[in-house]
Amino acid sequence: MEKIFNLTATEIGTAIAEEKVCPIELTQGYIEKIKSHPDSGSIFTSVMEESALSQAKAARKRIQNGIRLSALDGVPISWKDLFDTLGLATESGSALLQGRIPNQNALVIENASASGIISLAKTHMTELAFSGLGVNPKTKTPPNSVNKRLAPGGSSSGAAVSVAGNLVSGSIGSDTGGSVRVPAAWNNLVGLKTTYNLVSLDGVVPLCPKFDTVGPIVKSVEDANNLLSVLLKKKSTALSDIKLENKCMAVIETTLLEKVDDGIKLCFEQTIEKLIKSGIKIVRIKSNIISDAMELSSTIFSPEAYGTWKDVIEKNPEKMHVPVLERFRSGADIDAPTYVRAWQNLEILRKKYIKLIEQFHVTLAPTTPIFPPETSKLLASNEYFSERNLLTLRNTRLANLMGLPALTIPTNTDFCGFMIMGKPFEETALLEVGKAIEGVLKLNLQ
């Protein structure tokens, strides 16, 4: 059974379809693995043992009747604890929401169930999803799967750690400024940030409603494609195998290659060289459009987050970790005219950016500019926590600002995610390029 846990979600789904793996035995195996894991309490907020086994029995019955609802029918996954779950506490990593129990499921959970997915557990996250570090002293901090002393990345921290630890086959997180891609990168996984408004936010605890997106954290690009189909309640469609020769891609140098840790920059440039050798044309671009958009971040994200949560926060501010509280409260310093102008300017910059990149198949950058910091150091200094948090999310934030889909895939160096950004609502094209690049990187490891 242990070998099964090492497989991708898609490979597990195939094994179930071929009746080489029983969904019930698989789910029981995951449950036993979670129960015996020393850090399971810091990774999961709850394990839905009874309902998961019931779903597994239904999946086995479908197999016996020759029915498959999707490529991932019978595959167990976890959910970040901001997806409403009927009758089960959904607290979005915050003591402010302790005891919050929804009376219905988020639409994406319903869609997943309709595709035969087994919802096995819910995972810890950072407070109200407003930190990219994954460190949460108010609830739990999942240990980084590579090095327990380091931050796991957030805000979908437990989501990534649960997959990297082979405790589930995949997980669903949210990404407002990098919350899927950062933990995926820092746990050597694949993470997909979807285009804003592609996947339903119905029943998802909000952070910044104009930026929030839903996406998978998984072991392969193929998994990301199949889980996206599940979230959209669409029939799973295999990605086409495309050739990378003569594809033209852009490396974004403005801002995204500044203040990058040496090891991350070295890995990124080595990856670019591998792509060039595979026949890809790489163009390096610099533009004020990018820096101008990035400068708008503080006048857009925090005001929207604080506007969403002010009333709840100010009733019990002592229940929040100070640097997270301060980041929310910084939104109060932005007046309405400044916020409105910032959005108007961002809309203009988005149009200019699409023109800037229209000749390129995708654009490329390191997923994060820094390696994961030590958790103890982050907790020892609020100033250090805030500084590292903003830098952690810097590169990923561009895709959110520009309304783009973005994919991070692991490289041959721990924590060094390789980010590939596509064009709005062109997830399939992005994933096909991502799968091809994934293949190049794996070939270089052999």
C-alpha cells in the first residue's frame, strides 16, 4: 500500500479504474497513515473518517458496475479549512471564527463529490488566509515537509504538507496573492492558481473577494488538470502533448528577479538554460507596467481585506497574531478615493500587460524570491515576520494583480518553484506548456 501513496492522484485514479486498487482499502490506508503521523494534529483540522469511507464504498460500487464519474473517481483529497463543509467546523485558520459550522457545502465540494472525489480531511492554514508564510501561532503551524524547522508556506499550508507527506493524493487551496503557489513551491509540489472568476467562490470564506481564487496543490501537472476539471464539474480531458521547440516565452526581469536568494536565482537560470536547450526561445522583458502594478498592491489588497473583516476583527483583535492583525489594519489607512483610483489604474495596467505579453506563449519567473525562513525566527520578531511575508508573496502577487492563471512546478532544488504564467481563462494552454516543461525537467534528472 505504501507504494500507492507515492503515486500521483491521476495514477491512483487509473489504478482504481483498472481495479488494482480498492477505494475502501485506499481510504482506510490514508486514515491509518494520518492517525499514525506524528504531526497530523498540526496538518489537519479534522478527518472526515465516516463520510470518507461511505464515499469510498460508493466508489467501489461504481467500479463494480463499470461506472466512472471522472478520472479521479475514488481518490481521496483534503480541503483547506476555508471551504464550507456541512456540519463541520470551518474556521479559516482564525480564532475569530472558532465554532463556525456551515449548514451546507461549498459548491466546489459539491462538484468534487459529483465527480466521485473522496473528501478525506480539512487542513490548517494561516489566519483568514492573509499570510504567505504558513506560520500560525493562534491555531497550528504545519511543519515544512522537507525541513520541519522551516515555514511551510501559506496560506494553504496544511494543504501542501498533507500532499507532500503522502497523507492525501491532492488538496484544494485558495490563492489571493500566492497562497496556493508558495506552499506548493516550498514543499516541492505543483500548484495552480486559476483565473479569477473561473472557479466558484460560493461557500468559500473570503479574504479579498476581487482577488480570491481556488486551485489544486498536487504532485503533477496532469493532476492539476484533472482536479481543475473536478472543481468545474467538467469531464476530465487529457492534456495534449505539445512540442516546446520554437515556443517563445518571456522571463520577467522587472521586480521579479530583484532581491532573489542566490540559490533560487541559480536554480532559475539553470532551468532557463535547460529550456533553451530544448528549443524554446527565451526573451527577457522589462517594463514599467509591472513595477507600476506592483506598487498598487498596498492600496488594494489590505483595504479590501480589512473592509471584509473589520467588524469581526475589531470585536476581538487580541485573538490575532500581531503582524497579521497589523497587515489587516493597514487597510484602514487607505481612503476610498485612493482605493478607487488604484483599481482604475490597475484595470488600465492589466490591458497594457496583456498587450505586452501577447506574443509570448507564457511568462516565467521564480515562484518565490526567497527560501522558507525558520519558523522560530518568524515567531521571535513581528518585524521580521512582516518583512519576510511581503517578500515571500512578491512574485506570485503579479498574477493576481493581472488576473492571470499561474502554475508552479518543482525543480531539482528544494523550495525552488518555477512559475509559469498564462493568459486569462487559458488554463488548458498553460497546463499543456507546464506539462511539457515538467517533462524537460524530469528528463534532466534522469
